[in-house]
Amino acid sequence: MAELCDLTAADLASKLRAGETSSTEVTESCLARVEAVDERVRAFLARTTELARERAAAADARIAAGDAPSTAGIPIALKDVLSTKDITTTCGSKILESYVPPFDCTPWARLAAAGSVLLGKTNCDEFAMGSSNENSAFGPVHNPWGLDTVPGGSSGGSAAAVAAGEAVWALGTDTGGSVRQPASLCGVVGLKPTYGLISRYGLIAFASSLDTVGTFTRSVRDAAILLSAIAGSDPMDATSLDRTVDDYAEGLDEGVSGLRVGVVKEAFGEGVQPGVRSSIQSALNRLSDMGASIEEASLPHADYALSAYYLIAPSEASSNLARYDGVRYGLRVPGRDSIEMMARTRGAGFGPEVKRRIMLGTYALSAGYYEAYYGQAQKVRTLIIRDYEKAFESFDVLVSPTSPTTAFRIGERADDPLAMYLSDVFTIPANLAGVPAVSIPSGLDEAGLPVGLQVTAPVLGEALVLRVAHALERELAFDAVPPLVAGLAA
Ligand code: GLN
């Protein structure tokens, strides 16, 4: 029988309201699961166990008083790039190993005000740069579906925690796929909303024009609930959209009959694992059975998205990461003068991938090369935005695999940055265009590892991606459990 920590937030919220369980019980269930598996999974960098117990007790009081929003009392984990007041926030980097933010990021501030229970901060690739979690300065995360495989990245800890029942849901960030790709590799639901829908205040910046906060959940309904709780305009983030928030759970059951679904043909070429291809194909057949029309769609410039991203994101990173100079934040390695101090601090504090990105970005922005690299990449970005606009004239949503492969072995791509970068080839275009996309599990491959299916909609089409994902989720009835979790019951 499933434990409390394995239930969805929606189910837990109704049990809490009916008095069938308490936030304290749910929280203890998660904490026990963390105890049981996290030595093997390594999803958490910091656990806030005592705080979680206090917050759970407070939530129980609120629920008893009848004053509880739907997220109250539900335990959550936060990726360690999201600032939490008085709780160490490392970005998976030595340079911030002892950094304690003086304020909360907006998404957590909103959840905290609504009575959420924080379990801890999750492991991630250093400054969210990576697709396997192997770039964390604090060691890799292990995928609950196969402990010798990666959970994906960069939000690998959040994805693995939700997959393993260590948290009911979690937040991550998605700059080029870091919510959707790990969700896909860990068999959970990952939502990247429209750029600007969730405030970036307190999200430690990687590439500001691409960064978004996203959700990891075990159901599409939970994604809708969590999104509704954290989205909406924020005066602390100049790029946050000025918009009141919908209740994203409302239209979930409207079905897909009559919807025009475009299948992105560029996402079925070389390099897509056969098990991924067949899983997506059978999901598409189900969509068609449910009354959606399925036709081939094209994003003709998608082939250039990866190259454009690996100029734009590193360029923004080289600028954003200039602030870690040993003066104001985190690590300081002394030197004879300030220049030497900065060089030593950055030399010792940043890992190899972060250094690679800073060098790429600094080069792309340098005088003489700016137009050829950064300027050109921005033009490609515009072409990709137009590709989506054109595709959405004929289609309501687009479908593709989330990632070309299922989880790969730890170490397999570690020495090959290009192979690693290719993990995000289908997720990056949505970041460049700012459009919403969700990944849901569509089945298992021949090795028993989860496959993810991505649904993309036009800007602010969250309700639509969630509605399609919800319909498919019901139809596919994916209920496989990671071997690690199944083994606990035995
Ligand atoms: N894997 C991509 C990268 O390394 C995307 C990362 C992200 O979305 N944060 O940049």
C-alpha cells in the first residue's frame, strides 16, 4: 500500500481537509522516506527537518481553524538555486558553499505564507548548468529508477526527490530544459511556464532572459495547483508579467476532442532512442482516439536552437556570474591584491563546466566577435519565435519527446560536453521562445526507464498544456513505481 509520501498533493489536501491525516503525519512520512533512501539517491544538499516539523504543526493548526489554502501542510523541496532566508543556498557550487540569503525567493515566500512545509534544498548542477546533475560540486544524484543512472539536470535533486517519494512536490528552474528533462528521466510531471509568469526574484541568475521557475509533481493536477499558488506579478521582478492568476486546475477535465495537435517532425530524427519514439507514437495514437487531430508540424529553425542557446546562455552567465568576486558573496581566497584575490577565488570556487560557460560567454560578447556570435544568436532566437508563431496558426499544441533518450549512466557523457548538451535539444526551443511546456511520463523503455512526452502551447497557454497533459495522463494511466520505492514495500 502506498504511504502518505507517495500520494499526490491533491489527494493529501482532501485528506487533510477531511481530518483523515495531518500535515505532521504527511511530513513524518516524507522524512522517513528521506531517511530510508537519500543515502542512495542523494537528492538533498540540506535538510530542514526541525523547521519542517514546526511548519507542519502550524499548518495543522491552520487547517483545524478552517483557514487553509490547498497547498497548506504539503511538504515541498526546493532546488538549491532558490534563495531561502536563513537557509544555506549553494547553487551546487563551492563559491556559495556557505552563503545564507537574507531573503526568500518569491515562489517560496508565497508558499510559506500559504502554510507550505519545507523539507530542504535539493542538489543540482552548479549554477544550473548541466543535464545530469554531475556538475554539482557536492556529488551526483542517483535516479530512483536505476541508481547507476543520472536523474537528468540541472534540477536533478528535485526530480529524484519527487520520484522517490521524498517530497510530495518540488520546485526547480528551467533555462534550457532543467525541469522538463529531469522530470522525463525520473518519470514525473515537469512544468516550465511562460517566461515571466512566475517571479524570478530570489532565483539566483544563470541566464536571465531564459530562466524560469518550474514545478515537479506526481500528477498534472498537482502541477496546476502548485502553479496557481506561485504564479502572478511581482513588483520585485521587472520581467514578471502583469497579470492576475487563473485557477489552472479549473479547465483540466475539458478533454482534447477537436484540438489540433502538431507533432514536431524535427524531433523524430537521428539520435532519438527507439523506445522513446515508440512510446511517444503510442501516446499520439491515444490522443487521436480521444478525438484530437494529429498532424505533422515543423519548427524549421529548431536545428539551430542548441547553437543559439549555447551562445546566449553562456553570454548572460558570464555577465551574471561576474558578481562572485570574493568581495560581496560567499567564498574568498586571499591574495596579494584584489585582482589576485578575485582570480584565486573564482579559480577555486567555480567548477569546470561553469568556467567553460564563462569563457564561452565572455568570448561571444567580446569586441569584434559580438555581432558574429551573440548578435547572430539573437537573430536565430527571433527565427525560432516566429517558427512557433507560425506553427500555432495551424495547431493548438505541439507534441514531441522531451528528451531524445531515457536516463543514461552516470559518467557516460561526463567527458563529452556536446553529447551532454544534446540532451536538451527538444527542450531549449521553448526557452528561447518563452512559451510554456510540460513533460509527462508516457511509459517505460525496453530497460524499464521512464520516457517523457512534451506538450507545448503559445505564450500563456498553461491551461491548454495542462489540459492536454491531464487528458493523456488519464488515458495512459502511467502508474509504474521506481524499483527503489517498490523495494521498500517488499
Ligand atoms: N542543460 C542545459 C544547460 O546545461 C539547461 C540548463 C537549465 O535549464 N538550467 O544549460
